[in-house]
Amino acid sequence: MAETIYLLRHGETVWNRDRRIQGQLDAPLTRRGTDQAWAMGRRLRALLEEAPGGRAPSLQVSPLGRCRQSAALVCEAAGLDYAAADFRPELMELHYGAWQGLRKPDLRRQQPELWAAREADRWLFAPEGGESYARAAERIGAWLESTREIAGTLVVLLHGGTSILARGLYRKLDSDELLAQDFPQDAFYRLAQGTAARIDCEAVDAG
């Protein structure tokens, strides 16, 4: 496995702000989201400059637009080569089926029984036509295994759901512990030696 993996979630999107479920649909970054991505890139740059060795980090990115947009900003701020990014479909967010594009407050009001079922078993629940965390864990687990082929440092741009899956599987957490993790957009995580360290980022105006 890569010696060090940096997991960065995309910046805030218009749908994040509206509390709308994105899943594998997409929405552009807000101004706050672009600032968050820039701040993560600046913080990442400092960490990479502190690390010994001359090998450039590998870069893997979810192919969804919000991650592509965030990755471009992160790369510019961190001095990484966006053209070298490996776009990996398995890093895409969970598919939320019929719930994609809907607002969470509306779902709670309009589909209370289904929302209650989700809250009762978030690990196994899947909306109609969607994907459960348990099923998504299979593809993220396979992706983590594939990182064994990477030498040195790996920088990854992905999503809230797939981020907590990657961190939880890396740390061998049970499903309840895994789902209790946070998925910030103003911080990212460094996976190394079986631990996941949160790295907070000071807000920076991307100009």
C-alpha cells in the first residue's frame, strides 16, 4: 500500500449548500467550495515540501465534476500536475438511486417511513435503485487493495461517503464506528501506519 495516502473531499457545492443529495449526479462548487479546495492545496503543499525524497506524489481523482474542479484547484495550489491525474470510477460517491437530486428535509417530510428505515440501519439501507454503504465498501475495499502497487505518496480527491469508507476500512473499524466519522470540506486526512490524522486547513481566498 502507498506509504502515505492523503484523502481530500471536494469543496462545497451548490447542492451541498441546499442540502440536496448528490450521489453520482453533480453540481458545481460554490465560492466557498473553491476557497476550501485552494486551502487544502496550500496545506498539502506545505506537507509535501516537508516530506523527504524526490518522488512526485501519485494523484487519483473521482471522475465526477465536483472532484475534477476541486482537484484542479488543489493541484494549482499544491504544485501538482493535474494532467497526471488518474480518474478512478470506483472513487465516485455512493449511488443514491431515486433519492439523487432531492433535498434531505423534503425526504424526511415526504418519505418518513423510508427515512426511518435508513436511520435504523444506515449500513445496509439503499434507496430504490441505489447503493448501500455495505455494497460501496466492496469497491472501496478493492480500491484500497490496489494502492499496494503504488510507491511513495498518494493524493486522492473523492467524496464524503467514499472518504469515510476508505478511512474506516483502512483503520479496520466496525460499521457503526465507520459511519460515525466526519467528512469535512475544510480539512483532509493523512493515512499512514494504520492511523488517520485529520489536517485542518485555514481558509484562503482563491482569488
